[in-house]
Amino acid sequence: MRGFGGLTEAIDSLMGSLGLTVQPWFFPLLLGVGFLLLLPQIRQNQRTQRAREAIRQAAASGGAASADLHDTVFGLASGHPTTLLVICTEAHSRGLLKLAVAALQRLEATKKYRVEALSLRQKLAGPPPLHPEAEAAALEALLDQGLYGLARNRLDRARRDWPDHPKWDFLASQIPTEE
């Protein structure tokens, strides 16, 4: 018993011991039908891989904010929840927040992968605010690093959570109006 022929002979002898006999063309037919049944999944996996590669290339070349990338990636996903999950995860890991948020919204609309979607939502929102002084320290750290966009978003959230804190106006004056 060697190779594929040996495998079919072993299965045939096993089935023969159960009293079942099959024609020699049965196993290739079974493999062909199995391939045809798995073909949609295989094609979706290929599209998922192409979406992942498009995100990697766009992040490396600096063209990640383009609407063309979003159209291309979501066209490859075609609403498939697993592909949307991969897009959201890959975009988040590459720092493409707009793409990650858009993919997360589409993923949540499918009502699939709810636990993963909740986890990704928490990652995209950042750590929950604990105390206004800790939030002010985090904002100052962002400003020191020159991450003004993230600081602006975090300041908006801090103002929503603690609207009467006196330090927010001072920190807002530290954020340049144009980057």
C-alpha cells in the first residue's frame, strides 16, 4: 500500500469488511464533490488574504487614508463576517483607525463574532477613563509625543465624561489648530 492508491485500497478493504462495495471511480468523485462544496470558502479565503495584503501595502506606502483603499478592501470582503473581522484586526494593528472603525461597524451589522467585535470596539476606544487627573496626565503625554489628533479625540471624550474639569481648557489650548 503506497501513495494515494494505497489509501483508497485501505478504505475499500475497510468498507468491504463492513459489507459495502464501491466502484473505483467513487473516491475521485467524492474528492471532486468535496472540492466543489469547499470552493466558496476557498475563494473567500483568497479574497481575505488579498484584503490583508492591500492593507499591509497601503500602510507601508502611506496611502492608507484613501477612499480607494476602503472601496477595494470592502469590495473584497463582500460583507463576509470573517473577512471583515480580519480587516478590522489588521487595520487596527497597522494604525488605520478609520478603516478599522468602518470595518467594525460593518462587522457589527452582520451580528456575527459578537465577542470579538466587542473586544475590538474596546481596543479602538482605548482604555476606559478612570479619573480626570489620570486622563489629564495621559493627554499631556500625547501632547508631549506630538500626537495631536489622538489627543484631540481623547480630550473630547474626557470633556464628555467630566464636563466641568478646569484643566480641559488649558489642554485644549495646547493642541494646535492645524497640523
